[in-house]
Amino acid sequence: MNNYPQIRDMFMEYTVDNLKYLCANLLELLKESGIRPRGVDVPAKASGIPTRKADRAGWMTACLKESEFLRYLYSRMDTVSRSAVAELVHGASGSLDTNRFAAKYGSVPRLTVSNSRYHYRRMPDEDSEIEFEPISLVVGMGFTMAADTKKRMAEFVPVPNALSAEYVAHLPEKVPVFLGRKTEPVIRHHTAEAAINDLGAILQLVDQGKIRVSSKTGKPTNAGAKAIARILTSGDFYTVDHEPGDDWDVKLGEAGIRPFAWTMLLQGANLVQRNGTKLVLSRTGRAALKKPGHDVLKTIWERWLKTTLIHEMNRIEIIKGQKSKKRPLANARSAREQIACTLAELEPGKWIHTDHFFKFLIAAGNGYRVVRRAWALYIGHAEYGSLGYSHIGFNHVEERFGRAFLLEYAATLGVIDVALIPPWGALADYKELWGAGDFTCLSRYDGLLAIRLNALGAWILGLADEYTPSVDEAPCLQVLPNLEVTQISSVMSAPDQLFLDRVFEKTSDRVWRIDPPKMLKAVEEGVTFKSIVDFIQLRNNGPLPQPVNVFMDEIAGRIDRLKDQGESRLIQCLDEATAQLLAHDTTLKTLCFPAGKRHLAVPKDNLAPFRSRLRVLGYVLPMEF
């Protein structure tokens, strides 16, 4: 778009007819105002205005140099036009970003004429009912303002209001939906503490080998998703009975939202790895078991912003063609980061409607694209339902990506609280799309009504110096002298429940027994004995009974007496004398150990030098094939 130094340069880009129309309306405004610009001849009729293009442009320029007349023009503009002028006058650019402007102010001013050389637009004639807009005299094609005009108008045009998000003081109990003229209750999810508890519980599940996934995609199996759903502190965002009435409609799916998200988030953060169809803890994941949950959640969030494990658009199954050879999807990283930047501009603790959040995102200059080749994507039919048509907007594609990211990942990690209604009929814009008429929504995320940046999210996004999770100080266990552990609280967190089930023998609904074989099996699998002792000490109602302390000290002493030194080869000698000779050789005695009267144990790493020394002594250990 042109940046004009002088307003005359802008006028010279117009056609003769457009200039004639502008001159006639400028003359009428001069008469109405009673202002006579210095050194300018103001004729009684439009016929008295110069006819040559250059002369007309010069005449208009001279009129618009008069500051008093510019003030009058500004006073004649409507509110939206004044806002546009303010943004242009005080903005760094010479042109207006109409998308950002519309997102901030709700609409874009109408220019009565535009440059038909570059963009055809029919000019109003004398009989037209379209009222002339005064902004058309100072703002040209593409909402551009000349530098000299900006300078003159800056003397009196106020600085535009700073951008602010449109928060809501109270969320309604119910909202209408676009199906069947009914209302749906608004369900709120406070996610921070749930995310911290869920993280610990799911890592425990992984450590027990109870989460299965596809060996190719890493997506959870139905059984794996159900295993996660059972231990979620607040359940999934929608209950299991939430599904559409028709089988062909968009479904929540067996994997749900939170269970699916946790499976992908842990993989994206490299806390878990795939071992066939089972998830196992990585070294980083095992270390995470010992760290504060909110610290681990922050790491997961930062790594998810950059992950290529999955594209959020993949979760909007109604949009086909995503795996086309044309590679229609853009990298999701930039879009995630733009959404994260916008979240960081919200005021913690305040609700904002989801559609207002995306308007705020665009107005803040954080707009993004998730599609590179829109014509390759479609709904229903590759030609008629293509997303490449001009009526496809940000709300149809980019906003659907954003809703998936916010609900499935940001909310699951506890960054935002969410308010939901069922997705079916929650939004009406899908009706504009060919092929979508048979459905009642575009995605399972359409029901995301509002979001709220919470305290955990503010800390994760760098808006707060620290985050202190609320901890229930009341003891939840009573450890008895007979080695029984009883639950005394009415509710126990899922991570605590899973840990008790793993290390102790459950004898009834609220009672466990400290059982050495099961406890030692957990230690073999990587649970430290100290963590078991610390667990019951922190949660016990008072000090541990003396018999329990003695028992635990005895078990601890036995654990330290054995150490795994790795694999060894067992070598059998023909007789006891040969075994003794080799075991006491000055070199071999550092490479092997006696194992009975006729056997030697050779550590795996020592096997090569052991064979070499045998050959020096005149012996050989044949290779096995």
C-alpha cells in the first residue's frame, strides 16, 4: 500500500470521476462550515472548480491545509470514523490494519469512494441515497493517510484509547444454543489444582505400565484413555454420557479431551517414551516424580508450544484433506505462541468470552495463520466444501485451532479455567459452510464459552514471581502398630491413592497393610524406599508408631546390602585346580570372581581382556555361535 508524503500525491492516484465527486462534496462542506481557507477561491457552484485533474487535486490540497477546516471535518465524522482517524494519526504506519481495527472497535468506517484504478467500486451518483462520509477526504485507498495530513490532524485529534480486553463480571447460569430453541447450563472447571494432582497420578500410572498407546501415532488406546479418565481429579471436561443424538454427528470420542491431552503432553515434553504399545517413564519423567507439580507443568507448557508431535487441527476431524501431499497446514508453533502471548496480556482472575478473546488477540496484533493452502482443505466435498473460498474467515479455521489449543492443552495443564456448554449448537457460524449443514458443530471444542487466566497460569506465563499451590495440611492416614495403614480423611487425592495401592497391600476399601514383598517389588521398579517412608510420615496423624519405625529400619538395612553390578558370563572349568589357578592369576583376579569350586564369573565388560589373558597363559575360551 502507498505511503503518501503529501495528500496531493494521494489525490493524483484517483480517477477524474472520483476527484470530481470529492470536489463537489468538499465544496458543500466548505459552505456548511462557513470557513474560507486562506488563498483559496471557493466558487458558488461545483462548476466553478478547476476541471483539469492536477488542478482539482491542487485545489483540494489547498483547502485541506486549513487546520480549522480539518477540525470541522473531524467533527462531522461518526464515532467509528473518528477512531480510524485517531489510529492513523497516532499510529506508526500510514495505513490502517482493518482486521485489527474491526476487532478493537467492532466495525470499519465506510469510504464513500475508492481508487477505481486499483479496486473497482461504483461511485455514488447524484441520485444516490448513500451519504457522503467526510473521512473520505483525508483517508484514501486501503485506509491510507498522507504524512502531511497526519501531522496537521495530530494537533487536535486525541490519542486513541489503549486496547483492553472485554471481561465479564459474572457468567450466566444458562445460555441459549442454536438448536431446538433451548438453553444449556454453563459448567465451570477450576483447573490449577486438578492439573497438579492429575500430573502426579498419571506419572504413577505410566510407572506402573498401565497406559497403552498406538505404537505408530502415540495416541491413547481406548483402554489407555479410560485408565487415565478413572483417576482424573475432576474427571474429563464433559461426562461420558455427553455425546450427540446422531451417530454421524461430531463426537467427543472414546479418548475424550483430558485423557487424550495428557497422553500427548507427556510425550511432547519427553517425560514418557513409547515402548511398543506401552508408555514408560523417561529419565526426565522419573526425575519429575520428585519435583513440585507446578514446576513440571511449566516445563510441559513451554515444550508443548514447540512440539511437532501433533497439530491441533488434526483434532478437528470434520475438516478433511489435512494429510494431503500439498501439506496444507502451517507449523502450529507460531500460532500457539501468539495465543500464549495474548493469554499473557489478560488480567488474572477475570472471565472473558472466548469469541471476545479472539477479537482481543487480533486487535493486539497477535493474529496467526494455521493453513498454508486452504484450497486443499474441505468439508464434505473437495470442491464445493473447500476452505479456500473467500467467505471462510478466521473464526472458521484459526479460531477452531485456538479453541482446541485452549481447552485441550492450556486448560488440561491448569493455565486457564474454563466455562463450557455442550458443543452441539454452541456456535452458529458453521452453517455458512458447504457440507457442514448435516452437523451441529465443527469440533468438540465449540462449547468453550469463556476462559479465565488463573494464578497458576499467571505464574507459568511469567506474570507472577511465584506460585504456591494450596495444600491440605490435615493428615489423611493413620499408621497402626500392627503395620496397617488406614485412610481417615473423607477424600484422598488420586496420586496418593495410586501410590498406596502400588507399595502396600490393599485389604479393604480404606485399609492397606505394609507388606514387604509388594513394597520391595516397588523398590525394584524404581520407587525409592526413602520416598515410601517420607510418604507415610508426612500423611500420618502423628508420629509413626515405634514398631513401624523398627520394621522400616530393618527393611532399609537389608536393601543396602545388595547391589546390582550388571551382567556376567559364567565360565566352567574342567577341574577345581584349573579354576583356582586362573582365579589367583595376578591379572585375571582383577577381571573375574570365583563362583563355586569349578566356576568363574566374568563381568560382561571384562570378557575381551579375560580372553586375551587366557591366551597368554595357554588357555582358550571357544566362541559360541
